[in-house]
Amino acid sequence: MNENPRLASPEADADPEFVSGTSAAAKEEESWGDFLKFLLKLVAVVLIFRSFIFSPFTIPSESMLPGLRNGDYLVAAKWPYGYSSLSLPLEAPLIPGRIFASLPERGDVVIFKHPVDGTDYVKRAIGLPGDTIAMRRGTVILNGEPLAQERGGFVDIPMSANTGCRPDGGVVVGETTCRYRLVVETLPSGKSYSTIDFGPRINDNFGPIVVPKGQIFVMGDNRDNSLDSRFPATAGGGVGLVDADLLVARASMVLWSTDGSAEWLLPWTWFTAARWDRIGTGI
């Protein structure tokens, strides 16, 4: 017989469609595995970025007018004041105490946890440990010297769904604009920033007090509409002297801003409500 016998093998006898299907299933499983790995890596990168580098915050009030407005979304630097459990998502207790701790510079716009209710607050650091702080007729007295002020100007704030006009301090101009008295304040370092003055108020006089070690004295730029270190710390109210351990970040830039008129079910309003001129504004 000239017949050449062949060795049988599972591959030779297998159903080609079955083999092909098994290979496809394996590839699909491998593809999903790769996707999940990529997703986990992406989540890890985002968590690290938000915890240690930059993180977004919102402005829910008008206490920092005119520089920051209700509806601003900020990006804030996480490293300037060090890291603690407050730096982590859900305040995970993974960092003991506060590492790489550093105090703000006077004039920094700081984000911190309220001493009583733990919500995020944003104010300007005015007094550091050892400083003597007082106010007389609306002028801040720092270590016995009044801060330089430039008065006589005005600032116009567009009114919108989330920004009204305080009748006790502002004047409506042209139906859609609120005009406030502007005061440009300058620190001994030379750093200047704009504040708003409603006129004489009982809180224009304060102190003097000495800022204790490990604490900072903060104020809102909208001086007559800010519950800050001039007021005792109460839930939803004043913040008193703020422990440095409650610092979270330093405000850096306006990432996005909306006038409050957007509706989730009307996507085009997401763009019409944007304050495009504020996006990318430094702080």
C-alpha cells in the first residue's frame, strides 16, 4: 500500500469555527482587561493630580467680589501650604498631621476648611502669626501701620441669575449692572488687590488682636459682605482665626465661570451662560 499515514492532532480534527470563536473570545477578554487597566491608571493619575497638584473649587458667594464672583470655578494649587488628610479625596486619613507645611504669604487667596462645619471657604490671608491686626474706619491696621489705600474708584459688576446688587452698598446702573465703591489696598510687600466698600459699617472697626502661632487672619475682599476672621467661628458663619492645619490650597486661576442661567436639559445654555471673559483669569 502506498498510503502514507498521518499523525492525528487535536488541531487537525478541531472545528475551525470553534477555534476561531475561542480566539475571538480570548481577544475580547484581553481587550476588556486592557481597558480596565487603563481606566484604573487614569483614575490613579487623576486622584494624584487632584490630591497633590491642582484641584477645582467653586465660589458660592459674593464675599470675594470684585476679584471672584459667584459662579466662578477655580483651579487651586495644592502644594504651597503642604499636605494633610484634607488634601485627599473624602479626607482619607492617610497622611499623619501635615507634611511639607508652609504658611501663606500675606495677600494669598487661600482655600481652607471652616473650623466648625468643615465646608470649603475662600478668603484672603491678611495676618500671619505674630502680626497685630486692627481696623479703623474700614482701613486695615497691620502691625501698627495702616495699609495704603487708593479710594475714589468704582467697579461695575454685571447682574445675572447668580449675582444681584446689594441695595445697601451698590447702585444699579443701566438695569443690568451693579456699581460698587472700589478701594485698592496695598500690603507692605507691594502686593495690591481690589476690595469693595459699602460705606460706614459697625464692622469697620475691629481689634487690635495678635495672631497666635499656627493661625492666620483672613478677610473677604467684599469687606462689608464677608463673614471672616473678624467674626467668631460659627457653623455657616464667621471663621474666626483659622488654624494653618485647615489650609487646603492656594487659588490660582478662574477655570470656568457661569452667570447661573444655564439649564441642564438645555445644552446650548451651558455656552450662553458662560462668562467667557473671566475664563483663564489669574488670581
